[in-house]
Amino acid sequence: MNPSESLTVDINQLKELRKLVSEGEGTRLEFKRKASHPDKIVKEIVAFANTQGGTLLIGVSDDQTIPGVSYPDEEWHVIRKELKHYCRPGLFIESVFIPLS
């Protein structure tokens, strides 16, 4: 889904997100507040690809708060650009955008 499309809040999806975040970071779950350091995000994604996979949540702080991101289109663009530049062969990434309000 393109993040600029009209999105509505899905209460169940938001509950699932909060539950996942409450579990905290681990070997298969990582939080990044935003994509300001895309090289670090690419390293996390590659690490997941080289193991059993994982979930990377953008817009979630290390303290388990969920501030979200103001411009999801831009965040996703930066990540895709870095992945195309650094990852050979390319990786299949599933992206899900969850509106917070």
C-alpha cells in the first residue's frame, strides 16, 4: 500500500502494534524512531534476511512509545533507495503502514 493513500485507523491493527511493541526489541524485532540513518536500517534488514527474518518498526522509540512519523512517504522512499543501493541481490520487504490517528 502506498502511504499517501487515504488511510483509516484500524483499532485491531493498532492493538496488535501496541502488543508487539510491548514485547520489546529482540532478535526478531527492532525499533527505529525514523529513517534519519538509513544505513543503520539497511543493516538491520540485512541481519534479519541473514537469519530467520524479523520485524522492523519505523516510528517507534526505544522506550516503547509510538510517536509515528510525520511523512511516511519520505521515510519509505529513503529506505527503499538505500536498499536498492546496498543490497544485492534485492530483498523482498513487506511494508505495512498503520495510521495512528
